[in-house]
Amino acid sequence: MFKVDKLNRGFHNLRYKAMRLLIMLIVTSFLLIYSLRFYEYAVTFHPERAASGNLWKLPKDGVDVWVNSQGGIRLHGWFISSQIKPAIATLIYFHGNGGNISHIGWLGESLSNRGFDVLLFDYRGYGRSEGDIRDERDLLLPMLIRFMTMC
């Protein structure tokens, strides 16, 4: 009888430890997933609002363009006309995850010198564009929907 009672306690103790381990794994998994999402946001999105002064210089033959996206948020861009007429094509260029279009105005000028009309756009929350960025869906989806409805 003593052996059976000891075995039952040992089994109960093992089951308790396994359940405790399982709960710790579940809690740790949720914390890890939450931490990764926070880390992703911290390293992915680096919006930079428009700077005043010489840094915000409209490229040669460029004009300011405003587009209304979902939710009435206005997005800012530059349209740079081709130096060669007629233009070969119109390129829509979105900058990377940091900065704003003032950092790539030179690229628009270079492409326009090669015969392309160029449309440079800031994401929401970047440059002069309104709104804030929450996740990757806020990057391209509103602009793609808007451009598809314009075509």
C-alpha cells in the first residue's frame, strides 16, 4: 500500500510539473509574439516629417501633388516631368521605410533626365503626408487602391 501511495504522489507531482511547464510555455509564447511585433514596429517604421529650410527643396520641373487616400487622409508627393518629350513612361516611386521624399528628389530628377515622368510619394505619416502609420497595411494599400481607381 505504501508503494502505491508513493507512486500516486509521484505521478501527481509529475502531472503538476508538466501542467506548470505547459502554462509557462504558453505565457512565454504570447510574450515573445508581442515582443516581436513591438520590435518589428520599432525597427521597420521610421517616419520623418517634412523639414523646413533648404532640406525640403522641390526637384527641377517638379510640382507638389496631393492625393486623398482612405479615410480622407491627404498624401503628399512630387510629380517631376520628363526632360524628353514624349515621356517613355511614368514611374511611381515610393521611398524606403525611413526618411521622406526630400531624400530622393535627386533620383526623380535623374529619372526625368532619362525620359521618364516620375511620381514620388510619401507614405502616411512621412514628409508632408497626413496621418500615422500603424503597420505595413498602412504603407501601400491606401495608395494602391487610390491609383487603381485613378486608372
